[in-house]
Amino acid sequence: MELNKLPIYIPDFEVNLRLGKLIILLNELSLNKKEIPILTLEKISIFEFLLKHPVLLNRILYLKDKQLVSLNNAEKYSIEALFPNRGQRFDFKEIKTLLNILIGYDFVKIEIGSGFEIYYYLSEQGKAYANDLTEGYFVRIQQITESMSALTTLPYSKINQLVAPYLRYGIKN
């Protein structure tokens, strides 16, 4: 006897939703006030990780005396929220693949810095597409991403240092 299963839709496994999240993240965070690209692969990865774990983001914003994000119960009390998966944090393959897709569609541009760092930012076409992402899911992603702008001036190593204790011990109230 086969049981009927309800389909479970997990946004983190859906490529189109992940691309949309990445477009929003790049739209909000990729340029500084002087319109200079600031997001490397590592920074994109850590911001994407914080986007998946807004409870952790709030802990870091609190430590930096920045305004917190208002969270709903699902964002606060899920197992994934309380115990972030460390493996996702250092796996750059998925982010690289998503960035390559966006580069292929001419939504993302790259710039090579003086130290041979590669910086990613949205093209005009990518910005136009980001402005079209108005569904409720993407509006929420944008709200959370906007709160991360307070962290863009920090180097990757500092953000990583702030995240590390929560990956080791989980998030406790």
C-alpha cells in the first residue's frame, strides 16, 4: 500500500527562487554609496547564509547595535533557524553556479579589483528584473536583505567571526 504524500515545496531547493533571492541580494548590497562593487563570492555566500537564517542575522545586528529585523514564528522557531547547517556556509559551488547562470543571462556583471578579487554586481537588465520581483516571498527577502546593508562595510573575515560561535553551539534564546 502506497501512502499519498503531500508535496513539500522547499524554496532553498528551487533554482528559480534561489536566483530571485540572489538577484535581490545583489540589488541591495553589491554597491557601496560611491557605486563601487563590494561583493566578492565569499561575501555573497555569507550574506546568502544570513538571509536563510534571519535569527542569526538578528544576533549579529544586535551585536553591532543595528536595527533588528521583525521575524515571524516560522523564521524564529524552525529547527533550521535554531541549528544552522554549517556545511552550507562554506560550499561555494552552488553560489558560483547561480552566479554563472545570472552572468549568462546578462543579469550580473563582474569587476576585477586591484588585488585580483572578483566583485559581482547587477547589470541594468538585472536591476530591472529585481524591480519586477514583487511577490510576497520576494518582498520578504528584500526586507531582510535591506537590514544587511549595515554589515556591508565589514570585511568577510569579521562577519565570519561573528557567525562562527552560532554555528558551533546553535542559537539559544
